[in-house]
Amino acid sequence: MNKPKNLSTTVSDTCQSIDSKWDEAISDTQDELRFLSIRVARLQQAISVFRANKRDGIPWPEKRKS
């Protein structure tokens, strides 16, 4: 048979649940920042390549007619 919980146990369980949701939100946000920082680095590299191509006079790739 289940033992009834007292008020302090119920409050403690509720607080732990809320804390774990905050921890989950923090972790998710940190993961998103890691993903975005990788994306920013890739975009910055692309800009460098585009600037080098422009500086070197490389023509813009056009669609070729078949």
C-alpha cells in the first residue's frame, strides 16, 4: 500500500521537478549556443572565401545552358 506523502515531501518533490526543468532549459540553450557558434564560424569562413574570390576576379558561377 502506498504511504501517504507529507507536505514537506510533496513540496520537495515539486521543487526538484521545477529545478530539473530549469536545468533542462539551461542545457538545451547551451546546446543551441554550441550549434550556433559552429554555424557562425562556417558563415565567417564563407565570407572569407567570397571576399577572396571577389578580390581575385573570379567570375560568379552562372548556370550553364545545356
